[in-house]
Amino acid sequence: MIRVSVVGAKGRMGSHVVDAVNAADDTQLALALDAGDDLHAITPDNTDVAVEFTVPSVALDNVLTLIAQGVDVVVGTTGWTDERLERVREALAAAPRDDQAVFIAPNFAISAVLAAHFAAVAAPYFESAEVVELHHPNKVDAPSGTAIHTAAGIARARAAAGLGAMPDATETDGGSRGQVVDGVHVHAVRLRGLNAHEEVLLGNAGEQLTIRADSFDRVSFMPGVLLAVRKLAAGGHAGLTVGLDRFLDL
Ligand SMILES: NC(=O)C1=CN([C@@H]2O[C@H](COP(=O)(O)OP(=O)(O)OC[C@H]3O[C@@H](n4cnc5c(N)ncnc54)[C@H](OP(=O)(O)O)[C@@H]3O)[C@@H](O)[C@H]2O)C=CC1
Ligand SMILES: O=C(O)C1=N[C@H](C(=O)O)C[C@H](O)C1
């Protein structure tokens, strides 16, 4: 059995992870911790993999604490800038175990992972690309980690294909053109009734491709979380890995 501790266990995602870990045949719940609990309770004596779903403002500190505890970590919390990822790599280089692993996924739903993959495949063939993400209004960060990841993938694919800047004659912008991520405009909608949704719009003269992923329920993230837990528990993924596509045969 893989012993899994959950950090942020009372949250919207953490509570689903607790249920998924309890329901799977090969995982068992070790500790379920939330705000105010001491993460030093999580050790290799009681935990094989810790799963972290909290808030962007505390996730880095939590991950650094868990690394120092000698525990592998699967992270779903958003807010991972290049600088924060570098802090994780540095901590792993000084970790108690040589083979220690941290896995971070902007999105664990297969629909969202494939949408980002297909967007990067399509990006070189279109003059214009923009990302629209739509979420529940309780979400604290905008744009979503998934949208930032998708936009960065589109930008990398465009750059590799030698494409320049997208056409855009905008002269006045009070914010309605969205946040620019690596040259790609990203727009965030917050609407009661929604869960987690993303559209990638790709345009040429006279044609458009729309790639859309919808997570209607948080259960959609659980197969990806369990896949990552199993991959880390099996070993062979020392260091930092980002993105569920790394564990899929795409
Ligand atoms: N990668 C993916 O597939 C997905 C990622 N996410 C991301 O996951 C994160 C969590 O989302 P969600 O579950 O909706 O958020 P919630 O606010 O519902 O849950 C966060 C939980 O973490 C707790 N918490 C706060 N600070 C700490 C701390 N220092 N240590 C331990 N627990 C703490 C909160 O407690 P309290 O409320 O008392 O402060 C709360 O119970 C977000 O960044 C979200 O974007 C969400 C869905 C899918
Ligand atoms: O807060 C959420 O709900 C979600 N957060 C992640 C993100 O910011 O990309 C993943 C998914 O979109 C749900």
C-alpha cells in the first residue's frame, strides 16, 4: 500500500483527494493536515507521498518543509513562477534522500492536459492565439495556473516555428485585453455555476480552431492525482517534474 498524506485536506481539492486515496485499492491515508497543523508530523516513517493542495501564498513553504522532511511530494496548488520552481530544485539538491521527487501539475484533468498539448501542436499553424479560462468565483488566483501553462506552451511552439508577434492593432487598453503571458493574451472569467474550463482560440484569415476543456466536477482531477502518486511511489522520477503530460504517452 502507498501511504499518502494530504496537505490542505479540508479544502475543495484536498477533501476529494482524501476520498480518492481512501477509495483506491493501492493507497491508504496517512495524515490529513490543514491550516494550522504542523507539517513536521509528515515523515518517511508514516508517509510515502504527500499531496499538496493549499493556496499559492503558502505552497512553496509547504513544499520546502516536506522536502526537508525527506518525503516525496505531488503538488496541485498554483502560483509556480520560474523563481519558485528554482527554489524547489535547490531544495531537492540538498534533500535528505538522493532519489527524492517533487511533481507539480497545473492541471490533473486529462481534458485540460490534452487541450494544452493540442494547443501547442496547433500553435505554429495559426497567426493568432489567445487563451480564455473560466472558473468558479471562489478561486483566489487569476489567470489560472493551467492558462499560464497553456499560454507558455503556445509561445514556445510559436518561437520554435520562427513565428513573430501576433497581429494586434490595439491602441487603448483598460485591461480588457487580458494578461500577456510570453506574448499570449490570457483572459479570466469568474462566474457562479462554473467549475474549471479553458478555451484556446487559434485564428488565421478566414478560419478558427477552438480547443475547449471542461472540468464539470473535481472528481475529474483524481485519476491524474493518483497516477502521479503511483509514479512517485514507484521511484525513478528524482528531482522536479512539471506537468502530467510527462507521465502520459503523448
Ligand atoms: N492542479 C490541479 O489539477 C488543480 C489545482 N487546483 C489548485 O489547488 C489549490 C487549492 O484549490 P482549492 O482546493 O479549490 O482551494 P481551497 O481554498 O478550497 O483549499 C485550500 C485548503 O488549504 C488550506 N490551507 C491554507 N493554508 C494552509 C497551510 N499553510 N497548510 C495547510 N493547509 C492550508 C485551507 O484552509 P483555510 O481555508 O482554513 O485557510 C483550505 O482548507 C489552488 O491553487 C487551485 O488553483 C485546483 C483544482 C485542480
Ligand atoms: O482553482 C481551481 O479550481 C483550479 N485551479 C487550477 C488552475 O488554476 O489552473 C486547475 C483548474 O483549473 C482548477
